Amino acid sequence: MKEKNDEYYMKEALKEARKALRINEVPIGCVIVYQGEIIGRGYNRRMTDKTALAHAEITAIKKACKKMGDWRLDDTQMYVTLEPCQMCAGAIVQSRIRKVVIGAMNPKAGCAGSILDLLHMKEFNHQCEVSTNVLEEECAALLKDFFKDLRQ
């Protein structure tokens, strides 16, 4: 059996992003892992659900909390194809996710280091470990192709 590492789980997040792509949503995907098991999955559904809250990370957090039976997601890791926005970064801190692994950074809206770094603010009662650029090219290409097709 193949060892499950950051690339393995990011590929799972990319599968979620492709679900968004199939319904003409911005292709962002996310999975949350606890003790080697995926406990939450999500993909972008803002247009479909007609709510600003339907981000991949928020959906995955909701599912993971339900699976864990708690709002705290201590000792979990999140794998997300695009750097979280301010809303999602706040939800990550609030849910106590231990580590966030990011595919592509988002210089226009990212809040895990690009514009702000909400995941490392010492003023908050929780900070996250962060790892970036895991399968960056594949994550970025999915988004670039989506927006290129949208403009045509």
C-alpha cells in the first residue's frame, strides 16, 4: 500500500476541486485528515448554493466537526488547493486545526501569508502549522485554466 503523505492528501483535495469544476464553480477543493483518515471533504459551491459561505474549507470543516462530534478539530490537518481567504482562515483558527497544507498561494486574497497571516497571529489563542506549495503547479493550473476558459 502506498504511504499517505502530503501529496496523497493534496491529490484528494484536487479531486474535490474537480467536482467544483464540473459544476462550473471556481475549482477549489479541501480535505481534513485525522489519524490518517479523511474526515471532511469540501469543494467550492458559492454560485450553486447562492451563499458566500459555501467555500471548500467551510464545507470540509462542517463535515469534519460532525464526524468528530465536536467543534474542535485538534490534531487534524487540512489540505486545500488554494490559500484560504480571511473567512476560511478565521474558521480554521476557530476550529483549532493543527496544520494547514496549501497547494497554491493566493496573492490577491490569501490570508495564510500572502495578504495577511491569520494562521500565525500570536494575539489569537491558536496558531496553525502551515506548509505551502504542495503540488503547486497542478493546483494553480486548474485555477488558471478555469479563468482562461471563463474569459473566452
